[in-house]
Amino acid sequence: MANRKEKPENSSMAMDEKEMKELGKEMEELDTNEQVKEKGRRPDPEQYANDDRKG
């Protein structure tokens, strides 16, 4: 990922479309919850499983 000193105006993770595509490629390599479970690990918990907790 590119080193960046300035904060993006839209407060997003990616500064531009090129960086967004790079992040997308990185995310494609991540294991799914099922793959994580198959490796004997615990996946991240679901966030906001209950609609009452949404802000």
C-alpha cells in the first residue's frame, strides 16, 4: 500500500481508484469464515447481528 501523509477528503481507506483496486485484490486473498473454521480458528464475530444495536 502506498505511504500517504495526507488524509483523504472523504475519510475512506483508499485515496484513489488505483489504491481501491489494490485493496480489492488484497481482500480477494483473505480466507472466508468457512475457510477460517476449517483451519481450526474462530472467525470474527458478526457485527450488529441484532438490528437493535445499530447506531
